[in-house]
Amino acid sequence: MRKIQMVDLKGQYEVIKDEVNASISNVLETSTFINGPEVHAFQKELEDYLGVKHVIPCANGTDALQIAMMGLGLKPGDEVITADFTFAATVEVIALLQLTPVLVDVELDSFNIDPVALEKAITPKTKAIVPVHLFGQCANMDAVLEIAEKHNLFVIEDNAQAIGADYTSENGSKQKAGTMGHVAATSFFPSKNLGCYGDGGAIFTNDDELAHTLRGIVNHGMYERYHHDVVGVNSRLDSIQAAVLRSKLSRLDSYNARRRAAAKKYSKAFEGNKNITVPQMANGCAEICDSCDCHVFHQYTLRILNGQRDELVKHLAEKQIPCGVYYPIPLHRQKAYLDERYQEKDFPVTNQLVKEVISLPMHTELDDEQITFITQTIIQFIG
Ligand SMILES: *Cc1c(COP(=O)(O)O)cnc(C)c1O
């Protein structure tokens, strides 16, 4: 059996090596390292793929979130509500801009922001909501968008983990993750579903005026050369990364299909196990689909219900099976983000999930032998 990896970037590279090497070499030959034709071509191709009017490439996903918030003109003291159960980058940029992060609990089934907790946290100072499409599945955007409209709030989608995912609204219409809010941020960190070979990120919006503002902010607040109208940042996607991303974008649907197929095999193996809850489909689909990208499995995350999650992590390490605990500590208990408004009774689900979750190896190169070894090892240990 091949060695099991959490993410197999090398195996994926081997398949596209000739194409990627040629396009990287082309960037080197033309030496258009920044803002070259590859960046523009990738931007257009991603706009077409997502069905969104504007993609603004930038240096990483954290910058993308920050720049999106800068572009909306949020002011120090404005409250921004997001999920307690997410990667710290989401809340970090809120705090960095001197906005006030307000963390709320998530749903047990989807791991995504709980619309009831969200609406309860709204105050007159609330200006924006950041739903995170965690692990590859969209938050309940029908509810989030309805609440946002009712209270006149911006919606900034954190789409770092769900590029390519479909969201089917209650009215039946289908949209790509990251195209439903006022603005969205994504990351092209190597291990993400659409990852480059370094750092990268992008902002999406359908709003022409906001897109114009964002394009200036990523480039030192310049709209005309050496005229700085607003305070900006330097955040660029380079041409080599864009060249890699073009090759991988053309394969994104098949990559995501491979992740879904692996997820389906995992879930089938754990079927009926009373100590294990497999990932639940939240937005209209009853199970993992063959044809629809309702979940793109950035992570395949189990809940271990018998209190043995930590023992399982140790056992898997002994068996040379990598795994991850995303995330082990709720953000509301992280030193950097403590706030006296938080009470433990308001976070029952996150407090439970941090003790139960375990993410299994998930990537495009997993084979059946590896999946069987992983699932059998877990079932033998957990019972
Ligand atoms: C990866 C990630 C980010 C940050 O992206 P970087 O490119 O690493 O800066 C933000 N939010 C979430 C949910 C992520 O998973």
C-alpha cells in the first residue's frame, strides 16, 4: 500500500506535471512575474467557472477577507458576526481592522453558523455577517441572506474551504459558493481544493462599484498611477501561481468529484456505527451526490460519540494514518479573542464539536486500499 497522506500534493502534481512545468517555464521565459497574462486569464476563467462578475486575485485568503472588509467601508467598532467554529483567519482580520468580532454557535449537523444564534447576536452596531462554508459545504445561505436583508447587513462569504461547491436554495435555484453574498473571499493555499504552489487568494463580487474599490485597495489604494485615493495594501497573486491555478481550475470539478467519491466510500464503511457520525448533507441533498457538488469535502470530518476521539488520534498515529482535529479549541476561548459578552451556555455545539471531531485523509489521490485500511483501523478501535 502507498503511504497514506493527509493531502497528497505530490501525487496530484505527477499527473499534471508536463502541463504545469510548461506553463511555469513560459512565465519564466516571458518574465512577466506580476500582473502578467496568466493572472488575467485565470481571473477570467474563474469568473466564468463561478458565474460571478468580478474576481479580484490577491496574495492569500486572509488578505482576501481583510480587503473585502476594507472595501465595504466597515469602521472601527462595527460588529461583525461569524462562527465560533472556524479557522482563526476569519476572526483575525475582523479584529485587525478594529472591528468587533462577535462569535456565535454553529449547527451540529452542518458545522456551519446557526441562523438562530446569529440573529440573536445582532445589535444596533452589527454591520456584517461572515458565514464560513466549513469543510466544503455551504452555510444555510437562505437563512443568512434573509437575516442580512431584514437587518440591512453585509454578507461576506468565507469560501476558503468550499470553492466549486453548489448551493441549492429553497426555491430550487443553484449557485456556486462565494457568489451569493455581497462579497466573498477564497484561499489558494496548496492544500485547499483549488490550491497553488505557494500562497494565493481571491475576492469575488457581483457589485461593479465594490469591485472597482477592491482593485484599488489591493494595489496600494491606487486607481490612477501614483494617485492614492484610499489607504490600501499590497496583495498580489503572482503569474507562476496563476499558471498553476489555470491547470488545476480546468480539473476542479473532477478533483471535487474524486473527493466526493472517497467521502462516499468512507461513509459507506461507517454506516450504522453507533459511535461514529459521518458528515451530514445540510442543504437539500439527502446524501452525498454523484452529480452535484453540494459538498466538496475540503475535509472529511467524523464525530466520535463515545468519548474516545483523543485515543483514536493516538491510535491512528501508531498505525501511520495521518488525521487532523479541526478545530480543537473554540475561538471564543482563544486568548486573543476573549470578550466578556461570551457565556459558555451560548456555545453548546462548538464546545461539543471540539471534543468529538476528527478529520480523515482527504485528497484527490486516495485509493480504495488506503480507504479500506483507514476505515477498518478506525472501526476495529472504536467498535
Ligand atoms: C485557509 C483559510 C483561510 C485563510 O487562507 P490563507 O490563504 O491561508 O490566508 C481563511 N478562512 C478559512 C476558513 C480557511 O480555511
